[in-house]
Amino acid sequence: MSIRNLDSLFDPSSVAVIGASLRPDRTGTVAWANLKAGGFKGRLFAVNPKYDELDGHPVVHRIDQLPEAPDLALICSPRHTVPEVVAQLAARGTRAAVVLTSGLGARRTQAALDAARPALLRLLGPDSIGLLTPHLGLNASAAPIGATPGAVAFVSQSAGLVTAVLDWAKGRQVGFSHVVSLGERADVDFGDMLDYLASDPRTRAILLYMEAMEAPRKFMSAARAAARNKPVIVVKAGRSEQGRRAAESHTRALAGSDLVFDAAISRAGMLRVDTLYQLFTAAETLARFRGNTGERLALLTNGGGAGVLAADAAAASGIELAELAPATVARLKELLPRGPEGHPVDVGGDAPVPLVVDALKALLSDPDAGATLFIHAPSARVRADDVAEALLPLAQGSPPKLLSCWLGDAAVADARQRVRAAGIPSYFTPEEAVRAFAMGVRYRHNQAQLMEAPQAASGGARADVEGARHLLRAALAGGRDVLTEPEAKSLLSLYGIPVVATRRVLPDPDVVEAAADAIGYPVVLKVLSADIDHKTDVGGVMLDLPDGAAVRQAAASMLKRVAAARPDAVIEGFTVQAMVRRAHTHELIVGGSIDPTFGPVVLFGAGGTSVELVADRAIGLPPLNEPLARAMVDRTRVSRLLKGWRDTPPADEPAVWQALVAVSRMLADLPELSVVDINPLVANHEGVIALDARIRIDPSRPGGEHRFAIRPYPSDLVESRVWQGRLVTLRPIRPEDEAQHLAFLRRLDPEDIRMRVFYSRRSIERSELARLTQIDYAREIAFVAVAAGEAHDETLGVVRAMTDPDNDSAEFAIVIRSDLKSGGLGRILMNKLIAYLKSQGTAKVVASVLTDNRTMRHFLRSLGFVEGPVEWGNDTVDVTLTLNPP
């Protein structure tokens, strides 16, 4: 389920409290009091067999005695009664309920779900503290504090944090569109909430507190859809190992790797912060600073110490300070005889207001300064209110570039309030202001990742997929779950990753020496054993062996060392490989594994024997393409080394990116892969080469493309046909189709634009165009018909369908280039769309068509669509095609 019947939860016309009470120790007492005190204008009902009235309000004894079916029910009855209460509400016709009762246990919770589902009754909880929708006066909760109306939605897994946030918000006059306590998420979960709030007109930003999650593809689809519309900001417990264990104990669920969760948040275009305070700081910054795309910061202050603190915070947050243009420096020197060459720019504690304004104007106009942070400390000669009033005209620029920090309390309180009212972000400390700017930069980087939609086999060298599958089948047939090192390197080679020449040999000195002679000296000798993961830990690696005698001696001593360190290990022999001698090399690790929540993930970081100690790594969710791989690399410290320094030339970073893309492809093509560990992958200016690799396989096939949290580009839906003597490719739309799609729109006649379904005008905004080409294939599909043109490919037509989160219906639209109509291309595209949606289990296809678009109406009737009634005065008619009857 998803958003179905959630309107009854958040916008009910009537509410019933099951277990309403007057006893001070009862949840029903608080819930009933909150409902009455909140100012809700709808009808209220109370149900309790022990009362006839509550505070003069009539009470019914049983649910079937209610005068009507309430839209929403708050269940506060004893835990053993909850399943039966849900069954009675479902029979009565209620469509949403909040289970405020806690401690149901798995058996009762499942019984409640079983009772609710046949009637599509949505359950929030159990163990929820409820929900608040302040603009309706709806306080359907057991929280001790109410909320005021606002534009921020807060959704929390923890009931205790809901009450804490409500208390915090009250003191700071922060309002909410909705406040929701999910509880145990038996039915309504984070994905459902994101889907609902994404289209809620009263919500401008969505804030989440999470401890664990489930249904990763559903969550990622909902998150990506919501993040396209408005900021989504997340606090997730369990960033540290200690916190993660606490979350596991609290939720009784595996929280998963924190690095993987970070990767998911980034890929979905959301922003993760560390604290609840940062949650609201980020929401305010993103709302007030929307449109700013700068990444460098300029600093202006009337106190040198505060400026130094801001500069330190910028360095700690990875924010570069702007290099002021010569014209800016010259202007500052006119204003300030001792004007600085760089940052911070200090105007002095007693600087008059006009001087502050002129200095700010100089920095705001500097092309290198993405934003300017003004820091003001109280002054005996210059009133903060006067400074604030003079800054207000500077807030009119677009995009916004001014942030402010007002140090102190009472002396600057009015100034802080004035600039906030004018839309200028304001902060209490320089560190807070810089961190807020850094959050905005990170958010924009994440938004860029949101726009990437690669296919599973994206870029890179052509892989020998069948050869790779044959290799894995042979290993599994032999009863092995670990590939030998030569097999592992062979698999990498099949996917285009360069590997060092390696031979597998028996533990015989003559055989080992012969292999080394054949490869050429110097060589590396490694012990070969499926029982040993880290060969260096047991003395199982010898480097730079110069000749046969050294190889024989190394083999004998290695066998003794390994036998002493790991007497339980079965020694299969040795591997002999060429000793790679390259200048200016970096040891990296590239790999993949299966996360229990998000499925296959890709790893990158600093490699070598100290990989665990250094812990410099980044995680990415496949499928990857080059931009996503590059973003992964840039999140690590080792990326700075790869860019070169002093006499060390830059490494071949595209070769590193392609290795990551290759691992992503392996995880898609080979569901048997459970662990891929390439360590080290040596990189320098010449390229990359894998020196060692360890690969685990699992016959249960835990991975593969179907386990990806983000559905890849569906390349299996690409087909070619001959139409009117032209070879036409029918395929899902791709993000890189943007320019081609714009050219297609520009060739539509005005009448076709008027008759269109999904375009409003001939000229289209870049953001709107991106939404048409950068789609989530788990929920939406757009098939384009493409043919070769004189200079480049041309789009001839497109059909699009957006499926609701419940997969109940898909709304479609179709348009054919104006000069190609009536040639049968529209029927080809529609048949492809219908066949696809039917295969996905979609119940029906729907659309609204202009009543005077008789050609389209006739066309759809010929495909089996049924028209609804045309209401008087309505210029559209609804059409429906049933695909999968219930």
C-alpha cells in the first residue's frame, strides 16, 4: 500500500476516539482532550462502554452504535482488544486509524493488519503517539504539547522525539504542516509519508527522524519523487557503532550500514544532518536560500575573532573561501585603508552603517563569492537594529547571496528578527552559519545525483557476461563459495578491469620456480587458500623476489609460517604474479557487497594492508555511471591525492571511475556475487591495474539487478521496427535525451500543444524538461520513437505513463510530431505502453482528454478505452482501459 486513504488520516471530516476516558492515567484521556482543545471543526465521537458522556459530550458503548462511520479513529483501547476494534472499524467503513496503544506484539499486530487490509483501512502505528495537522486544528495525538500552523512536516519513528520537537518548536515559534509519529510502521511507513507529503500543498519541506527502514525500492522511489519537489532532510540514529547498536535494541531491527544509508540519502537527492537542531536549521536555510548555487563563501565581520572562527569552520566543513577579484580588493581598499587581500574582511567594531553596506555590496558583487556571510557583534557606537535595517534592501537580489550571524542575545534580538522577516537567513554563531552553507552545498550535490538514471550496463568496455556466468557456474558446481585468485582476476578481466598476470601453481618448489621464470622477474608470491582472507596477516605474501633461488626459499618459509599461524587452513598452493613497478602509484580498494537493506552496493576508498585502519571509503548504490562514480571518489580523502601534487602527476581518474562502473555491472549481471574485493587496485597516470582480488559467491543468488534499490534503465525494453520505410527505435526515455526532446517539442504545431496532455507551452523551463527525461523507472515510463536524422537522432513521438504508488492506475499521455500524425506511430507506441503496464500488474490506464479532441477520442476507443460521462460545462472527458481486472 502507499497513499491510498491517507486523506482520511490527515484531512478527516470526523474523528472517533475508541477508549476515550476521563481517568488521568489513560491514553484515551489525553487523546480526547487534545482533540477537543485543538479547534478541530469536524465531528467528534467518543466510544467507551464505561461512560455515557464525557464533559457533556455523549459517548456510545460500541463502534456499531456510532451515528456514522468516522473518517479517522484513534484506538486507545487495551492491547488485547485492538485487532477486534480494527475489524469493527473496517466493517463500519472507517478508512484510517491511529493505534496509540503500545506493546501489541507481533501476533496482535498481524491480526490487526489482517483485519484492516480487506477494507483498505490504513493503520498508523502501533505504538504511535499520533499525528497533528495544525491548519485543521487536528491534534489526533497523545502528545502533551500542541503545534502551530507552518510549512514544515516532521515525521518521526520515535514518539519521544515528537514531544521533544513540539516543545522545542513552541519556544522558537516554529510551525508545522503535519507532525507524524510512525511508531512501529506496521502499515504506514516512511515511503508512504514521503509520497503523501510530496504533493501536499501546505508542506514546503519534509523532515524525517529515522532509526531503521524497510522496502528499500519503495522508499527510494518515494524519496526521489519527493526530493524533486521540495527539500527532504533526514536525521538517522546509528551513525556511530554504539548508536547503531542502541538503535537495533530500540527497534528490534537491523539498522544496516551507516555508510550505505548515507549513499542512499545522497542518491535520492535528500540531505542528511547529525542533530535535530541541524534538521530545522537546514530546513530554514534551504527554504530561505533556495536558488543559490555557489560553493565558495566570502566573510565580512565587525570583529576579527568571529571572522577567524568562521574561517576555521569553513576549513572543517570543506568550504573554500572566495578568492576576491582584483576589482573587489581595490574597492575594499578604498573603503578600508587597511583593507585585506583575503578573508575575513574586517570593517572594525565601530564601522558606520554606510561603510558596512558598501563593503557588503562589494563582496556580493564578486563573481567568485557564491555567498557572503556577514557577522555582527554588538557595538557601543553602532546599533544592531540600524545595521539590520540597512541590510534589508540587499535581500532583494536573486538568487539570494546574503547570510547573517548576529552574535549575542538581547542586544541583537530585534536585528535578528528583522532580517529573518525579510528572508535573510540568520544564525547565532559563525560556526552554525558556515555549517548551514555547507549543508546547502551538499544538498545541491545530492540533487545532482538524483538526476542520474544510468542503465545497468552503463559505459565502459564491453563485458563478456556469458563467460563470467560460465566461470561462476563452474565454481559453484565444484562446491566452492570463494573464487581462486586467478579465477577472480579472470572475472575482472572479463569486465574490462586490467589485472596483473597471475599463475596458480602447486606447492612444489620446482613448479613455483618454473612459473616465476615464465612470468619474468621480479615476482610476487602469495599463498593460495580459501580459508585465509587476509594473506599478509599470516605471512602469506612475499614481494619483489628477484630470482629462482629467492622464489624457492620464499615458498618454503611461507609454508612454515602459514602452517604455524593457521594450522586449520587448507593450503592449495601458490599464486605467482609479476611484480608491478610503476611510479607515483596509489593503492585503492574497489569492491561490492550485498547490504541486508539496500541490496547490492559498491565500495571505493584508500586500499592496501591498512584499509580497515585508515577507513577512508565511500559507498554508492548501483547502477553507476561515470558521474556517479566520480561523485563516489570525490567523497574520499584519497581523491585529493589522485589529483596530483608537487612532482606527482594526476592519476588517470577516468580509469578509476570505469573500474567502479565495471563492478556495478558485475553486481547487476551476476546475482551469485556476494562479495567483490579488489585490493589493491593500483592507480597512477598510466591507468589502473588490479594486483589482488577476492570474490565470494552464493548459490542462493542474493544480488543481481532485481535487488537494486534503484531500478536501472530498462534496456530490455529497447526494440527496433521498420515504420514507413524508416528504421525506428522504440525505447524508454533517457536523461541524456534532454536536448533531443526539446527539439521535438519545438516541432509541435500550436494546435497540437493545445490538445497536448503533458506539455503546457512550446517554450519549456529547464527544470520541467528535466522532469520529463529524468524519470524513476520503478514508477514511471516514457517510450520514445527515435530515428536517425541528417545530423543526429530525432524523436518522432512519445507516450508516457505515471503509475500511482499503489499500481492501481496509470495516467498516460501521448504526442506524435505534428508532421508525422496519422501514420500509425501512435498506435505502435500505445500498444507498447499497454503491453508494458499489463506486464507490471497495473490495474487500469486512465487519462483526461479534451472533449473537442475527437481524433484522439476515436483513436482511444479503437484501442478499447471506455469514456466516462461528459459533465455539463466540463471541457474534458475521462477515458479508461482495464488491464488487470481485480
